[in-house]
Amino acid sequence: MSQRIDGHPYPMIQALEQYRREGQTIGFVPTMGCLHRGHQALIEASRNDGNLTVVSVFVNPAQFGPNEDFDKYPRDNDRDYELAAAAGGDIVWYPDVADLYPADAQTSVRPGALADKLCGISRPQFFPGICTVVLKLFNLVRPHQAYFGEKDYQQLAIIRRMVADFYLEIDVVGCQTVRETDGLAMSSRNRYLTEADRDTALTLVRTIEAARRAFAEGERNAAALKTHLTKAWPKDLELDYLDFREPDFLEEEHQLKAETRLFLGAWLRGIRLIDNAAIG
Ligand code: PAF
């Protein structure tokens, strides 16, 4: 039976204290709601690791830019509860903005160089906003393990860095990207896509497949492959970045290796699309 907690964190903290006394480990899946199978896979991973699993649902204003979709970001708390419960979430918590950003709050987290590249260039508020809310959530939930999807690989790398830099005793677990049957990476924003958009949106996964084929056929020159892939990019999909990066510090890679990741960011009629994968 899943427990739903709306608003203030204290009932959740009290419930977790009891579980901790009983020797339970706590797994945490922070989300912005609009749950899909990708989120459910994170909840299942936490359950499979034997954790009492907390899911938070909070659309974090601090990670949206002034012209982004904060106001129209899809919210459906009842449906999210059903999906979180079906995947095995034990506590589903819906903090309000005033619970996480009280009027007298002043302090925020400023991540380092990992946040200045890829998504961080066109969305400078994004990773500081994410780190700030994730640190608040971590301190309230105090999980043993926290689960994040590799679809947001840069986010995962930055959170790992933050956990190390602030000596947090949390094991950050990265989980594979879950895809729709046509290959599109699952995202809450996919629901904005029309039938016609969808084919264009598939450019991202098709570009990853093309890079993988080229690598398998012996291509090792990142610049040459980047030029080739960029030339094939459709005009109606605004390319933000197409970069080959090594997996730890996300530095640019010149000589391609199996673990090199291709990172893609784009805007389709203002809808944010990202994807990434290792090319080997
Ligand atoms: O990945 C997300 O959904 C968000 O960035 C997160 C980690 C819940 C922070 O708001």
C-alpha cells in the first residue's frame, strides 16, 4: 500500500524515521511528475535493491528559464500517484513551492564546470536549479540510494559530483534510458509532440544509430563524424548541440572510443528534446 503525502515534509520525515528504526534502507526517486515508464523503471530499480522507496513529485520553478514551459508543464498528481504506486513506490510526496522555497530562503547551489557545457550553455539556470532542489530533497529524505535516468546523463554526472563535493552519504544509481517502441527516449515532454513532430523528433535516436554504425565501420575521427551527422540534420529541428564527449567529465573527445557518448540537444517548435548514448 503506497502512502500519499501532500505538502509539508514532516509527516514524511516521521514515517521515514520509523522505517529507519526498523532497519529499512531508503531509496529515493525525485521527479517532476508526469510519470512514464522511465520513472517507473527507476522506482522498480530502487525496489529491487530492497529499499523502502520514496518518490517526490515537484515541478521545480528554479530549473526553468523565463521563457520556458514552467506554467504549462504537465501536472497530474492523481495519475502520478497511480503510476508510482503500481511500480512499487512506498511513499509518494508532493511538496508545495513554499515547502521547498520558503520566503526567507537565500542559499542556492552553484555547480562547476560540468554544468557549463551541453544543456548548460542554452539553459544557464537549469543545473543550478536542479542541484539546489536535489540537495534540499536529499536533506529532507536522507536516502541511502537515489535513482536517476541516463537520458539526463549530464544531470546524473553533476549530481554525482555534488554528492562527492558535499560528502553526502548517498549512493547515486544511474539507470538506462527507457525508450518508446519507435526508439524515442521517454520524456514527459513527448506528450507535446504531434504525429508529424514525432518523426522529426526521432532524428535524435536515428543520429545515435548512424554514429554507432559509423563507429562499427571504423570511423574514429570525431570532427569528421560530427560534420557528417550535422549535414544530415533536418532544417525544421533546431540543433542546440551535437557533441562527442567522454563519459566522466564530459570533455570533448577527438578520437572516438567505444565508451565515447554522443550528446544531442534540440528544440522542435520550442519543445526541448535531448538524447545521448555510448557509440560503441
Ligand atoms: O530529472 C528531473 O525530473 C528533475 O531535474 C529533478 C531531478 C527531479 C529535479 O527537479
